[in-house]
Amino acid sequence: MPVSLQDQLKKSGLIDDKKAKQLKRAKHKQEKHARKSKNPAVDQHKLELDREKSEKIAKDRQLNLEKNKQAEKNALAAQIKQLIEMNIVAKDGDQKFSFTDANVIKHIYVSQTQVDQLSRGTLAVVKQKVTQKQGQENSYVLVPMGVAKKIEQRDAKVVVSKAQENAVSEDDDPYADFQIPDDLTW
């Protein structure tokens, strides 16, 4: 026959008969009071466990949200990388094309036709991240404007240079009478 905890405590000498009877009466009184008032006795330990469980659930939700955001970010970066790699236009030529990236003037060397396409808006310059042993570096490549618009929808910071559409029509152009020199570069 199993021995109750109260009997075990009596045998070990931790409590005596008087203290055991007092605890039994207090417990009985608490149960009787709970039955009369129709409010069960509040178990502090149970409340503490419930609170800890709800905190853990909230913490787990927050961690899952952060993981999902990071996964979405990685997926967008992979999509951008794939779009760039599949639609890259080979840079060839010795004509220097200048553009700004984060308020720093950068240069790439392209052919004259590519300069014309860049100025007309059929090509755009995008930033391609290259991972090397020392760290990440940026490389600048040419892609068609349609691809640049798709990349811009995913991350606008990747598209570095694209031709601006002129809102001024030919009739309202105040510089229409002036010719632009053929050899003008900046």
C-alpha cells in the first residue's frame, strides 16, 4: 500500500501530528469556502504556469514572424539575382558611361550603341552583389529596361541608373533651338 506524502513527512520528522491536522483543516476549510461561494480556489501555481505558457506562445509567434520576414527577404534577393543573371547585357567598348550610386560617381565602359540605349531608356544599370573571399562587392551590369522595372518592383535600391522619361514635350522645350555637340560626355 502506498504511503501518503503526509505520512512520509511525519516519518522523516519534518512535520508533527499537530501541524498535519492544522494543514488538513485549512485545506478542508478552503475547499468548503470555494464550494459555498461557487468560485473555485485560485491556484497561484496554475496561474503562473498559464502566464508563462502564454508568454512562450507570444515569443514563438514573434520568432516565427521574424523568420518569415527573413525568408521573404532571401527569396526576393534570389529572384533579383536570377533576373540579373538571366538578362545581363554584355558590356563591350571603351566609351565611359558615368552614373551615381549612393551619391558616389561610378563609371562603366560600354559601346556607343549601349550609351545611346542607356540614354533612350532601353537599357538600365543595376547593382549586382558579388561575394568574394574578403566580403561582398558591388558590380554594375546592364539589363533591358523591362527587366529593370521588374527588379525595381522587388527592390528599388538595386536599379542604379535608368533614363528618366521627359515630361517636357518637343513643343515646350526651351532648348530646342540649341544643338547638342556630338562629342559631349560628362
